[in-house]
Amino acid sequence: MLITHLSLENFKSYTEERITFQPGTNAIIGSNGAGKSSILEAIGFVLFDHRGAGLASRLREGADSGRVVVGLVSSFDEREYEIERRFNERTTLRYRVHDVELEQVVAEGNDDVQAWIHEHLRVEPTAVLDTLFENTIGVPQGTFTAPFLLPPSQRKGVFDPLLQVDDYQKASDRLRDTVRHLNEGAQALREEMARLEERLLALPGLCAESEALRGSVQALMERSLTLREDLDAATEALTALDKAEAAVRAAEGRWERARAAVEGRRAMREAAREAVAEAEEARDIVARAREGHAAYAREEARLDALEAQRAERDRLRQEHARVAQGRARTVERLARLSEALQGVAEAEARMAELAPLVARQADLEGALAQAEGAARDLRAAQRQEAQAAEEWRRAQSERGALAERMAQSATLEEDLERLRARREEATAREHAAREEHAAAQAERARLERQSEALADAALARCPVCEGELTPEHRAELLARNRHEMGELAQSIQACSRALNECTRTIRACEREANALQGRLRALPSADDLARAEAEEARRQAALEARRAEAQALAGAPERVEALRGELGALGDPRREHQRCEDRAGQRGRLEAEERAARQADEEAGRRLTALDEALGAHEGLDAALTAARTARERYRADHDAYLAHETTARQYDTRRAREKSLAAELAASVAEEERLGEEHRAALAAYDVQEHAGLRARAEGVRQELATCAAQLTERRTRLETVGAEVARLREAEVALAASRDRADALQRLTRMIEAIRDWLRKAGPYVTRQLVLQISREASAFYGDIMADHSGRLQWSEDYEVALEVKGQQRSFRQFSGGEQMVAALAVRLALLREISAVDVAFFDEPTAHLDPERRESLAERIMQVKGLAQMFVISHDDTFERVAQSYIRIVKDDRGSHPEPA
């Protein structure tokens, strides 16, 4: 896999940035807190679903959502893809894989994207990407060696999930649930069979009951048929008697209604007689009161006319009062306006007196402003003079320091040349020692293989002629091989010591040369000195110019104080003149208001005169109103009597005709009542009440017995159906019982087979663990030797994940390692882990040289750069240790717009 670029949007301290990576080693450099580790965190978040402290901690402050895009070239199909993950503080909003060439989405959603990543990183589907990233690929800052310092039980918690060595035990444990499920199923089957057997005990009794119920149902059906015939005969006779009874009741009802009608019409005729008498009396009263009622109406009309005059008089009085009040307010306003105009005349006179003083005030203020500006310029010139003097002294000091440092360059050049010669000599010795070491290693390996073959007496052959060996010859060859391997071991150790010494010498020379080159680069050149001398002369000229400016402005503060004293003595005539001017400006408005007020006063006087004349026409109106009311009251009694009886009097003729009509209707109703009485007596003679009651009782008895038979018949039929259904279910239960017995036998056989598989898995787990740890240990030892450039020792990683180093038969534990050795050993084990458990060829190292002194930082950096087998490596550091040795580097800075790469 190759990571090509990373795009960050509102991720931690990044606003919107795109960072490009190169194959090989990418050094990510920046100060503490600049945002270097955020790059590793973003890649882990997208590629390995590494959540860390949570989504909210990854979101830039104040942002609603963030976005991370990782561009990569797949190890699976060597195509270019982009993986995008958009999120907010609570959840992932979008997670998808985009094919750059085809421009289409190939996976979307957490499950699909994670499955795609497992496939294209060539990681086992059961591997947990988060754990793989945190413990091998992208170990967080400061935790690189931490797991190896933990107790054994805690180390297993870290590395067991990575190696997946507990998968066999987990598989066995998961099968335990299967066995439990099968046992539970078998137990359920046994319980079900017991229930079925218990239910089947009732089958014979139910069969007998079913037969008895069929006989009972047949007998009840026959009895019901006989009762139905008896009920039909009784019902036919009862119907004739019901009709006779209905005829009697109908005749009786008609006769009762006729008698009620006679009584109703007799009462209505009596009420009509009373109404005629009432109307006749009302006619007499109306005739007597008619003349008084007419006189009342005439007086009422005259009073309405007088009331209209009174309303007009009251309106005129109200208007007269309103106009009089308005005229009084106008007179008061005229007085106030006269006073205001007098004040305007006084203000105009005062303005003429203040005019020369206002002019003097303006002249003094202009002079003061110029003097204050000069004073400010003087203070600025004095500050600039002091600053120019300081800059001139600093330029003198810098020019002197440059001259002194230039004298050191010749000495440093000589020292650098001697170091180069010393490094070339050590490099030649290292090359010769490496070749000798490799030849000795190869020869020792050949002798070891030969000795292993000679150790088996049955298979041993002469290494020269391939013939069979005698025991004496085989023993002689084995002794010779042991002697030669001992000499080779001494030679290898000597070569290793020589290689280590040469490597230390070369690295010491490189470090010293780098330091000398850094010092040389830091020394100034002749151009630097010339620029410093020119800067000193420029600063001196600037100082002289600032002094001249300050001297030209001398005396400005004293002029300011004098002008301020004169202005204070003068006062503020401009402000008083402005107030007078504002007052004088009101003359036009006040004079217009005065003219309008006088016109309003004259108009009000004319209106009051007209109103007085109109009110004179209404004198004597109150006396006329009193007389009219008295005259109207004399005729009120006749008026009220006329109104009370006039309607009734008009109804006399109508009421008289109604009385005659009701008398005729009463005579007809009496004749009808007599006829209906004869019909009722005839119906009673044709109906026998006792015979009707007896027949009803007999029919009700038959009906009840028939209902009893029907109920019994329904009950027995229902029971018969229930018993039949239960018998059918028990027949099905017999079949189910046989099937359950077959299933129970099959489950028992399957349980025994799975128990055997669980036992095989439990035994296979420890063996696989030993082989896997042994393979990783060999890989880690090879990595350690390559990085340290020293293969004399053997790094060991035990089954409880303890790291140890064996050198010349002596073993040291991880806690006894130096800081640099611990870092290299942890690096070797993690790289071997990465190589063994996945095909991922990318690794991240976050501050691997933290807490190391400068010499050890440089040494470890060089060793990390020597790691082989990785297509891409990312090293994060806050210093420039890796900048000189990495193929490419990215410097991260943080400012007002957040974290971002520094332009190249």
C-alpha cells in the first residue's frame, strides 16, 4: 500500500488543508502542539477506524462537521482510491471508498468500507483494524515501549488479540454455546416427548365418550321433532284467538276516542261562548274611550315638535360654551408670543456685541491646533531620535561580531577535512570486516547443517564422497566441525567487534562533520560584513536626520501653554453667540403664530355674536313644554283603555261564528259515540278470555321443553366436536412423538461429534501460539541486528511476550536495556509483528526519539532509516533529527489560521 495524500477539513486544529506524501521515508516535523500527530490520527481514523478519545475531540472548535480524505494506491489491485469520512461530534455522516480512475463509489457505510479495507490491505477478515493500528502500524506517541514493560498478564491482553492466538480457544468456547444449545434442544425434546406420552393416556377414554355422545344426539333430535309438531298445532289455534282479542281491543279503543272527542268539543263550545261575551264588552269600552284617545294623540304630536326645538336650543348653548373657551386660550397664547418676540430682540442685540470676540476665539484655536501639532511632532521626533541611536549602536555591535566570527572559518575548514579523511578510512575498514563477517557466517551455517546431518547415524554420509561413515570417522568429522565452528565463532565475534567499532567511528565522524558544517553554514561571509557596514552607515545618517528634525521643533510646548491660557481667559463667546443665534432664528415663526392667533380671536368674537342671536329665538320654550305635558296627561286614561280593548273588540264577529260551528260539531260527535259503543259490545260477545289463556299456557310449555331439547342438543354436539378434535390432535401427537424420538437420537450423535471438535481445537491453540511467536521472534532478531548493525546478539520474544537479548550466553531482560536499545527492540518486534500478521508495508513512528539525548536521537534515527521491507514510512518528530536522512519531509506550523504545512 502507498498513501499518496491526506485532505483535512475542520479536523482538530486544521481548517482546510491537503498534504501530499512520497514513497519511502516521510519526515513530519514541527514544534510541539503544531498538529503533527493529528496527521497520524486522521489516517488511523479513516483507514483503521481508530476512534481514540471520541468524535467530538477530533472536530475543530466551532465547526458543525469535519471531513478527512485519504488517498492511497491499493496493495490488492494497484489502483488509486480515495477513502472519505465525514463526521460530527456524535456520529459518522459519510464513510465511503471512491475509485479515482472510474470516478465511482465502490463501498459505502462502515461495514462495507471496513470489509473493503481488510481486502485491499491484505489483512485477515477477523483482524481488528483498530487494535492492529494502535499496537503495530501507528503506535501513539510515548507508548512505543510501554507494552513491553507491563506484567505478563497485561502483555497478553495487548498482544493476544494481535496474533489472534486465542482464536482457537474462542472457537472452542463458541462451540460450547453450540453444545449447550444442542443439549437444551435435546432436553426440550425429552420434555416434549414426556408431555406427548402423558397426553396420549387420555385417548381410549375420549374414544368411548365420543360414541356415547353420538347416541344421545340422535335421541334428542327425535324428541325435538315431536315437540315441534305439537307447537305448530297450538300456534294455529292461538292465532284465531289472538285475532278476536285484537278486534275487541280495537273496538274499545275507537269507542274511548269517540267519548273523549265529545267531551273536548263540549268544552270548546263553552269557551267560545265566553269569548263572544268578552268581545261584546270590549266593544262597549272602545266606543266610550275613542274621543279621549284622539285628543291624546293630538297633544303627543304637539309635544314632539316642542322637544325638537329644545334639542336645537341645547346644541346652540354647547357650541357657545366651546367657542368662548377657545377664545380665552387664544388670548393667553397672544400674551406668551409677545413675551417671546421681546426676547428675540434682546438676543439680536447681544449677537452684535459678541461678533468680535467670536472671531478672536477662532484665531486662538487655530494657532493652538498648529502649536499642538508641532508639539506632537517634537515628541515623535525625539522618540525616533532615541530609536535611531539604539539601531545605530546595534548595527555597530553586529558589524563587530561578524568580523570576529569570520576569523573562525579557516580553522573549521581544516577540522572538517581531517574528519572526512578519518571517515573514509573507517569506511574501508568496515567494508573489509563486513565481507569477512559474512564469509564466516556462511561457513558456520554450512558446518552446522553438516553437523546436523552427521548427528543422525542412520542417515549420515561422508561430505566428500557421499559414502557410508564408520562411527570413528563420523565422530572425527563431528569433532573437527566443532573445533572449526569454535574458531569461526571467535572470528565472527572479532568481526562484529570490528564492525561495531567502525560503525561507531563512522557515525561519530558524521556527527562531528554535520556539526562542523552547521557551524560553517552559520558563519558570515564577506558580503554579510559589507552589508553590515552599509547598514551601520545608513543608521548613523538616519540618526543625524532625526536630531535635526527635533531641533527645528524646539519651543512648541511653551507656545501651547501660552495659547491655552489666553483661550481660558477669553471664555467661550462662540457658544453664547450660537445660543443667541438660535433664539433670534425663531422670529419668523413667532410672528406668523401671532398673526394666526389674532385672526382666530376675531373669528371667535363673530361666532359668539351669531350664537347669541340664535338662542334669543328660543325664549319661553320651557313653559310651552310644561303646558303640553299637562294637557297630554288629562287624556291618558281614555288612551290606555282604548289601546287595551281595541284588538278584542275587532274579534266579536269572528268569535260569534266560531261558537255556532262548534255547536254543530258537538251534535255529530254524540251520534258517532253511540254507534261505536254498539260495535264494542258485539266484539266482546265473539271472544272467550279463559280459552285464550289456557291455550297460551299449553303452547308456552311446549316451547320451553323444545328449547331445553335444543340446548341439550347444542351442548352435546359441541362436546362431540371438542372430543373429536382432541382425538385428532392426539393422533397427530402419536406421529410427533415418533418424530421427536428420531430427532433426539440425531442430536445426541451431533453433540458427541462437536465435543470431539472442541477437544481438537483446545489442543491445537498452544502449539500454533508457540510456532507463531517463534517465527516473530526470529524476524524481530533479524530486524534488531540490521538496525543495530550488530548480529552478535540474539533478540528473543517468549510465549508470554517477554523481550530479552542474549549476547555471548548472557541474557538481559527488556528492563535492563538502555533507552535506545529498548526503542530499537520494541521497533524490531512491532515490525516483525506487522510482517507476520498482515501484508501492510506502511508504518508510522510518532516521536520515536523523545526523551533521548542528541547523540542517541541521531543514532536511532539512522537505524530506523535502515529498516528494510517497508514501501513507505512516516516519522513524526518535533526536531530536525530526521530531516537530513528522510527522502522527503513536511514541516507543520500553527498560526492564526490553524495548522498547515509550511510552503517548500
